[in-house]
Amino acid sequence: MLMDCGAIGVQHVVPQQQQNQQYFTFRDRKKSCDSDEYRKRSNTLLSRGSEKRWPKRDMGPQFELRCCVDPEILRINVDRQYYFEDDTVHKNGSVFHKRENYDNLLANIPKSKFNGIHIKMEDDCPQGGDDVRLCLLKSLGAHNLRNIPCVGCHDDLKVYDKYPLIDGTFYISTVSQYGPKTEISLDGRRYFLQQLCAKCLWSDWSCKKCGKNDWFDGKSFILGTLYYFDILSAGRCCSPTCDTCQSPIMVRDQMYQQLLNGNYATINEPQSCSSCGSHKFHLIRDIQTCQIIAKPPT
């Protein structure tokens, strides 16, 4: 083998024995990299001949939302309401309203907030594949609920067949504050479906017990969709009290810290009163203990 040494024109001859030694060194190195010992140390032992090259990605908690509709109740309601003879069904194809404009929303929120960030729009999800929308419409349609009352002001809200579903927002709670007791299931546990209108969400609320008015930020919630926790109970001001004897409920520091960090699942856990022994959902804020002090400008 000849090697050119550049401008001096000298050729260097590499011995055949040295060539073979370099070849075997490279071959042995490649063989050692393919060995099980090397692959075990480099954590790639299962990558050869196996489709599971990487560990399964942790997608976090998966919430399974289901309807809680008794088939017998569904049959009775359909027969009682003359479903197939209903004018709305003939016009829209369902018992729910078809949205024609957004005048009611624009009357309560600024025009700068009328976008896909603050309002759940139909284009945000695949058509016909949104489990939340289908579950809510199926649960409400089984009871022929085309209009539902707001928990705050008790005004009727129209239920639409597409996003945004209402001129407000849905949320679930372990306690039914007002309106029909429509139930849905989340991870095998039953909750009541509640709702607040856009006017109440964009209003200022205060607590009747302590007088504070900075615990509820309704403007931060997305309109027309569903929240998996009680949004009225998420903000804390004064210590919770027992619904039976009105004694203060002793909340563990760890649980209280979880609430401050945004872990609202602890709100749905029942607590025991140390005074009367009542075991209820004491962390759920009673709607009667709060009031609206300022409505959004029109």
C-alpha cells in the first residue's frame, strides 16, 4: 500500500502485517459494540430484534368521562316528550339549539376576549370525535334539558349543539347547588353537572362570612366547555365550616397546601367534623355564602 506524503513526492509503504492488524482491530471493536455485554452496559440490549426500543411515555392522568343515564329513564323521557314530533328536532336534528350569533356573549365580555383562547370554539376539536361534548349533550338530552339554569343568577342558559355549548361554562361538583341533578361519571365516580353564565363569571364575587372579594377569578375560565372541579370552591378565603353545626373544619396542612398549588381534586373528598362528627363534602363552598357585588359593564 502506497501513501502520498505531499509536496516532497515521497511514497511511504505500509506493511501488509500492519494493514491486517488495523483491520482486525476495527473488526474486533465493532464486534465488541454488538456484544450483549456492551448493549447491556449502554442500556440498549432490547433494541435489537425488538420493537420496544424506548420506554412508554408517561401521559399523565387520563380522565375517563362517561354518561350516567338510566336506559329506562331515557325511554320514558323520549316517549313523554314526543321526540320525533318535536319541531326543534325536525329543524336542527337534535333537541338542542343551533347557534345563530354571539350577541349574548359579546354583551358580557370585552370584544378583545372574543377569541379561541378565552372561548372554546368548534374548530378546536375534531368533528364528531370530542368525548366531552358528546357526553354532555347525551346526558342533557336524555332528560330533555334544552335550557339549564345558572347556579349564580338562576337565568336560563341555552344549550347549543356545538362549541361553545353554553354562554358560560360547565363544571362538576359533588354537591348540586341549584338546578336539575344531572349526573356524569368521571373515573368511575359520580358528579353533578353545574354551570355558571358569562355574566356571573365576569362579575366580582365576595364572601358573606369574611367579606373578601379576591378569591374568585371567573375571567380566567374558558367559556363554553367543561371543568373537572368545582370552580367556585377552588378559590379559598376563610376557613371552611361544617354544614351541620357551623364549626370550623380542621384541614391538614398538606391538604391545604395542595389546594394552594392547584390540586383541586382534594375538594371532592369528604371531611369529618371534629365537633359533631358529620362526614360530608365540607370543602365545597355553599352558593348561599357568597354574593355578586359588581356585574360586568354593558
